[in-house]
Amino acid sequence: MEVGISGYQWIDLSKTNPAPDFLVKKYGKIFAQVLYNRRDLFDKDFSQDYILPELKNLVNPSYFYSLEEIALKLAEHIKRKTPIVVYGDYDADGITSTSLLINFFRDLGVNAKYYIPSRFSEGYGLNKEAIKKLSQHGKVLIVCDSGTNAFDELFYAKSLGFEVFVLDHHEPSHLWQNYTPPFLSEKINIINPKFYSDKLINPLFKHLATVGIAFYLIAIIRRLLNIDIKLRDYLDIVAIGTVADVVPMSFINRVMVKIGLEELNKQKRAGIKELLNVARVKKELTSQDIGFIIGPRINASGRLADARNSVKLLITRDQSRANVLAIELENLNKKRQRLTDNVISEAEKELQKQDLKNVIVIGKEGWHSGVVGIAAGKLTEKYKLPSVILSVNNGKAVGSARSVSKVNIYKALDKCRDLFDKFGGHSMAAGMSLKTNLIPELKERLNQAVEEVAEEKPWAVKEIDMEVPMSYWTTEKVKEIYTLQPFGEKNPIPKFLARNLKIEFFTNPAKNLLILNLKDENKNIFNAKSWKAKELLDKLSVGMVIDIVYTPEINYYKGFENLDFVIDDLKIVK
């Protein structure tokens, strides 16, 4: 077992699951292995059409069971100019799917309003008070990124005269055992690919975020109404929601994100242009930039203030208005970072007093509920343990959980379900609320539950595509690997292992940046960089021999291509 300086166990996927011979013959050993490591995202034949994400290869909407039938109903309302209300959610997927629909309806000249609930006063999903207010403004209610299991609220909306359309990608609950999708009734229409078996729906649709579902819906409506509108113009918004919601980057999502990135880089949308200007981003965007730059700023409004401001940013066509909104989101994001750092700092002080076993469970009064999920993720990354971080207020705790690869945190928390007022999530993340006096019991029981559901230790692993010497790479070979972009969930940036590299020299030219001069056994010299100088500086010295986990990159400077290497982890050999 190899463990890096980070504390993560290294898993060489080429040894645990080597690529089959037919794939190696077709694509060569290294590309075949990288491809095979992401095999769940591709068809069985690993055909070229599925490897290269082109808009012309996007899966036809007619293969999305029930979508056309429901789209026809909505198209009729559009033709009759029925007033429409879009009810979104306060995270990036809810914000972008709401923004996508509002932009589309405005392009059609349709009267459409939108509503985003408050994280703090209303909480997740539909609520009857909001539905009652909205019934004064429309006869069609489109619910985005929630609603699948909100039976009471959906029937209440129906009772007020709404025809309801639900666009969602969350798992249906046991409540559905008495109903057959896609229609709860003649006035409630559910568009959720998670309902259907692979026989009824192309399984690739099951990876869509809500914003992707909304895109497929407008694609059909566009055809039904014979409208001359370019669909690719909306894909910048689709790309933001897809990446920020961390859904698998399978074929459909890769196509939409790839084209969406092209649109983002054109900066045709006023809000995007100003957001990037305020954030001082001047380079060509990648999917990682959506995840680390755009997504957090779009999410910041819903975490700390009013998520409607992010919708306003994505739908405004006024540059001055966009600038004001972008500055507000930038300031909120900075505040979010400060609040997160404060929670992490205070949590770590408490953790020093504790004997950590299988899980971190910690709560405190005064922690902002909008940042506990981010803090949980940071603590999980550092301590290699699942984390539950709770914001305590007036005897009630609201929290978020994040997990490591070998622990299904949803299953572990489900064993403690009786402690929660509300609870939901998936294998890597979850949310919950409970009474404050139950936190000690949660900690005790969850430590046991994690032990029961987890795979063998160590739970924190770093998956490596295969061992490849740094001398193998040329710019052309790196470009071949990068045809698998955009990278994201289930399609990570490729990582390789190089061994027995002697540190000739290293320097720390900028905050947390480490530049190393490495010599391999054939006396080839390579420059490599790490963005973890804080963790590495006092552990390395000239003359050491190390193994590294790295990613090859191409940098463009003054019109020239340069081969670069980014170190993700390392192990001291001698």
C-alpha cells in the first residue's frame, strides 16, 4: 500500500482494472487506460462519437421518455399566452435552470415571472405560502430542481388552479409507490429521468442536472413552435449549472459543457461578462474555472443573502445593472470565504480536544448555515474522514455532511434517521436538521454506522490512471488526453505516476506555489509545480528522491505552447 504525503492511499487503476486488449489496439496503451478508467461514461464500444463531444452528436430529445408529451402541453400554454411562474431553488442548479427558462420565455415574448425561496426563512423546496402568493401571477407553475417528492405542495398548487410542471433530477422517494409517473394527475407533470428504467429512457439522461433537463425541454418546445432561436446561445447557462451541481460529466453533459464553455468565453451575456471582469479573470475558461470561479459566486447569493440576485445577473441585458450585481456577488463570495475560514478555524480548535474515530461531528452556535457544507468538505479533505458540520440556533441544528470515496454517508446517516427532523442526500453529501440536544447521540451512533457501511480502510484514496514517466509526454500526446475534456465529476483530470525523481532545486516564488526542478533516472530534467507549498516546504530538501502523482498540461505564453507538469501528491522515497 502506497500513501502520499497528503495522507491519501494511491490506487493505480491500470493494475486494478487494466484496459482490455481491443481498446489498447484501438487507441494505444495510455489513452486506452485513461478512457477505460472512465468507462461508465462511454458506450460499450468506446466509439469516436462518444469520445469527442460535438453538438451534432447530442442525444435526440425524442429518446427522453415523456418529455415530448409534456413539452406539447407547455407549448400550448405558450401559444395561448398563459401567464407562467418559474419556482426555482437557491443553489446553482436551481438558479441556472430558472434563468435559462426566463431567458427563453423572454426571447419568445412570453409573460413569465420567477420565484426563489429563502434558504433561511423558507428552506429547501416548495412551500404553500409562496405557492398561494404566486397563484395571483400565473396559471402555469414550473418547479425547478425540487418538487419530485413534494406531494402535498403539488396538490395544493393544483387546487389553486395551477397546471404544474416539475423539472427535477433528485431521487424519487417511497411516496411514489402509489403513483405512476410522469403524471400525478392531469394537471401535475413530472419531468425527472430518475423515474425510468434504461428500457424506457436513454440512461445518459439520468446524469443531467435540472438545467440540462430544462435545456432539453426548450429544445422540443422550439421545434414544436417552429421558432428560429439558436439553442447554443443558452448553453453558457447550462454549463454553469451542470458543473456547479457536480453531476457526472458523461457524454450529454460533456457536449453541453464543451459548447457552453465556448459561449462563456465569448462573454455575450452581460452578467457573465461583468462577473468575470469583477473577478479579474482574463484567461480562457475551463470547466475547472466554472467550479472554482463562477459557481461559487453564483451560489454565494443563495448561501448568504437572496438567490434572486444571481438570477437577475443571468437574465439582465443591461451592462450597468450587470456590473452592480456582479460586484454584489463578488463581495458576498469574499464574505462567504471569510465565514467559511472562521468555521473551519473554530472547528479545528474543537477537534484538537477530541479523539477522532470514524467521523467528524461538530456543531456550534453562531456558525452560518450557508457555509457549513463548504466547511465540511474542507475538513473532510484535510482529515480524510466524513464530516458533519452543524449550525446551532435556538435549540435546533442545521447541518451538512461530506464524505470520502469509500464511505456512503447517506447510508450511514440513514441508520440515524430517527434523530433527524429533516434528512436527505446521496453517497458523498447530505443535509439534515435535528434538535441540538441530540448531537452527542448522533456523533456516537454515526461513528458506529460509518464503520458498518464503509469499505475497508483507508477510506481516503487517490485514484491514478497509470504509471507514465514524465519523459513520455509531448504537447501532441497531452492534447490527445485532453480530448476527453471537459473534465468534472466521474471524468476527473487525468493523473499519472512517475517514480524515482531527484529534487535538484526548488523555489517558492508566489503564495502556496512551489516550483521543483526534477531529474529522472535517465538524467532528463523537468520543471514541475505544486500549489501546496504550505504543506510541502518544510518536508522537502534538495537531493531527495520522490515519486509523484502529476498531471501534464500545456501552457500558452506569447503564442507559444509549453509543456508543464502539475504535482498533485508525492511520496518521499529517500
